[in-house]
Amino acid sequence: MPSRKKTTMFACAFCSCVSSFVVICVVLGTQQWASSDVRFSRPNASVTVSLSYGLFRGTCEQFVDPGLQVSKTTFQVADSLSSTKTRSLNVAIIVVLVLSLLSSLLSSGFTCTNAVSNPYQTFLGPIGVYTWNSLCGILVLIAMILFPVNVEANSLSEELAHGCSTSLQTHLGSKHNYGYSYWIMLLIIFLNVASLIVIYFYDHARYSKKKEQERPIENAPKDVILF
């Protein structure tokens, strides 16, 4: 059986890993990744398409100057993308987040195993927790980089706006804001870092204790040596 200290520290790391898993599920399931106002010109008028979307679905509504509003509609992101670049990058972000979900699940399993037992295999111990937590954090960071690239460089919002209306002409400008579904990925990275820190302190304390027990005999008290 593991010591009480080990059980407590790995239980804390387990809670952090489970929280990370839950937040990734929230990120994948919600559509508040970005909101955009995209302006286009029409003959004798200008149109603003207001979008709110995630990785799978979104909503859009049109505002035609001088104030006419078209009813809000729901769309599927994959069906609205015609460009290979935007579609491929959107799929890549989903794949990266699914992999981070699996990494978080494995990390939860490893921390739970160490909280209730002392596995013989080295990789099932702190090394495994380091590996899967680091991988999860790196994958989430990649997703945070790829999404703005898709929005800013590949004109994702403009393409989705064209999918909402077929009568749009010249693009006049866009304004983008990133929603909570995007920013809470920072919480995932924080939770992974917290797990790593907890396991590091446990591993460091264990290593220091082991070194203390293996002190050379010349560091022992003289009365012990004489005895």
C-alpha cells in the first residue's frame, strides 16, 4: 500500500487531471469559440453578418443597413466550409483536442493507480504522469494556436458568412472576438501544470529521502563509526 503522503498528493493530481478532462469535453461541446461581425457590400446597401460558432456548429444573423434584421439561423461548420485549408485545419483542431482528451484520461488513470497502489513498472509511476500531462498541455496549446490561425489567416469567419447568405459581394471588414470556449483552454493548461508540480514535489521529496538513507559512512557520527 502507498504511504499516506503519496496517496494524498496523487489524489490531488488525480482531481486536477479529471478536471482537465471535463474542461476539454466542455470545449469540444460548446460553440462559443468565436464571435465575428463581417461586413459586406450589396447594391445600394451594406450587410453585416453576425456569427457565433465553435468547431461543429454556430449561429448567424444578418443586419442590412439601415437597420433591417434577418432572422437568426443555425449552421453546421463543416457544411459551410468550401475551402480545403479551413476545413482541414478545423478537422486538425478537433483531432488535436480528442488526442488531448485521451491523454488527460490516461493521466487520470495513472494518478489514480498511484494513489491506491505502488506499481512495479517505472512508466506507470511519476514518469507516466509527467508524459501524459505534458502531452495533454502541449496538444491544447497547439489547438489554441491553430484556431486563431484559421480565423485570421484563412478567413474562417468570412467563409462561414458566405455560407449564411449567397448574395454577399465585396468584403469590407471583419471584427473578431474569442469566447469562453476558447479561453478556458488556458485553464486546461493550468490544471496540467498543477498536476506536474504536485507530482514533482512528491518525486523530489522521495528522491531526497532516498539520498539521505544512502549517505556515505564518512558522514555518519564518529561514535557510530567507533562502535
